[in-house]
Amino acid sequence: MSGPYGRWGRVIVGSIMIISGLLTGGLALIMLPFGALMIFTGTMNLCPMGPMYRQPLKGEKIIANMQTYQLR
């Protein structure tokens, strides 16, 4: 989720959460802050679950720490 596809995925899902919460209304408005958080973390390249797995918060550092493999 720290790569470009994960970042775009979080932005898209966050946008969908905000739009559906606004269109549905009522109890669905609970999704607004979560959608905004997903958009924020996607645009700032933050991984909020990283510290739970003893990884850095910034996506660049997570990618830099990943092992690379040479395929033959």
C-alpha cells in the first residue's frame, strides 16, 4: 500500500467514501472523516499501519527498506 497503486487506491476509495456518505446522509456521515483520512494519507504518502508492523510511517522509507530480488 505504500507504492503508487496503493496511494491511488486510498485516494479513490476515500473519495468514494466521502461521496457516498454525503449522498446517503444520516448515519453514513460517519464515513466522512475516514474518507478524508484515506485521501490525506494517500496524497502525503503516509502509511498509518506501518508502525503497527514496526515499519516507518513514510512510504519512501518503507520502499527503501524493502528487499530487492534479482530474477535470472
